Amino acid sequence: MGEVTMQCNICQNISNKKFTARVLNKYDVDYFYCSTCGFLQTEKPYWLEEAYRESITLSDTGILERNLLFAKDIALLLATFFSIQGKYLDFAGGYGIFTRLMRDIGFDFYWSDSYTKNLIARGFEYSDSIHPIEAITTFETFEHFVQPIQEIEKLLSISKNIIFSTQLLPDNVPKPEQWWYYVFEHGQHVSFYSKRTLEYIAQKYSLNFYSFGHFHVFTAKRLNKAYLKFILGYQHYGIRKIILKKLVSKTFSDFESFRSKK
Ligand SMILES: [Zn+2]
């Protein structure tokens, strides 16, 4: 029998055992819920090496569709509230698909990922010399963080604006069979954030927190949420073109800069 409580990885208060589930079809893993900040975490994850043998899982059939959709919406968000000349980092950017798409739209995006090989955005690897970073995007990463506070602080040291996606944990913690986002079979999701958890984190770092459908934002800025909702909702009525009109695609200029380096 394992422990019945552990310390919450977000707020350090007591987290209580909520349920046990079978991970990677072989490990019985305890999940702990903190009622103070609404965060659900697994016990110390000893199975990750096995879980990450393939960093992008075989079952990720939505990889291209998701990147296209995200690039479209994030371009509007960035052009509305952030600098169109700024530099951006796609943290844990996988194969580099999103970085390339954003450069194609006209944003100066860079890629980093400790676990996956950059295939699509080669030549645009992030390093400390690339700064300031206007904002970081990072999709489907927070739920993988074993030490979320440490990771978030690392990101905040690069930029105070973080745009990310993760599915919000409902206030009534779903039973194991009730929520697909636990994905017990691949064992990579170990941290689950409710809206309350994200609000707690924002407050801890004196940031504002916003949610827009798939996306969440930690930012030092104040964003007009209604305005962005309007733009995202009516983007097909010519508004998209107006908002993005100052951006110049880097598809060809990137090509030329590589060619001239030879
Ligand atoms: Zn907590």
C-alpha cells in the first residue's frame, strides 16, 4: 500500500489520494488531489523512462490538424496583443511544425525541445542569445511536467508571457474511466490543472491569467478578452486579413538566408 497523502507540487499543501489506476498497462499508480489549489498529480513517476521511449506517441493522429489550427488562432492572438516584430519561442516544439508555420505567417519564431528532434524548423533553434523573447508558446506540455513550478519558473525567466494548452481538470475530479485526458496507457500525463490551479500560479507570480478555448495565457499584460473572442469568432469575415496585414511571411526570406550562408 502506498501513501495516502503527499505534498502538492504546486502549492505545497497536503494532497490526498484520490484513486489508483493502471499506467502503461502494468503499474498501479496513485493519483493525489490538492483541495487547496485544485491540482491533481500522480505519485512520484518512476515509469517515465519507459513512457518516453517514443516522445511523440504512435496514437497522435491529430498532430498536423492541431498545429494548423493552433497556428491560425495564435497568429491572431499574437498580432492583437503582442509585438509583430518580437521574437518568440515554441518551447517543447516537437518536430518543429508549429515554429515553421508561424514563420510562414511572418512571426520570428524559434524552437526548443529536449526530447524530440527538430525536423521541420532546422536553423531556428532557440539559444540564450536570442532575446528578448516576447512570448513563449508551449502546447500539451504542462501535463507532462514532473516539477511544474520549477518548469514554469524556467519559462518565466525567458518571458513573462506564456501561451499554453492543456485540458482543464474539472472541479469534480473525474473517475479514471471518465476522462480520456488521463491517458493511462501512455503514462506521460502526470500533472492536471484545474482553472483554480492556473489562477493560483498566476497570482503567485503576479501575472494575469486568461483562457481562450484551447489556450491559456499567463501574462504581465492586461488583455481585452472580449475583443479577442470577437476576432477569433469572426475571423472569416475579412478581419483576419486586416489584423495580419502587416506581417510578411518568412518562407522565402528564410530560404534566401540559408542559401546565402552556403
Ligand atoms: Zn495544491
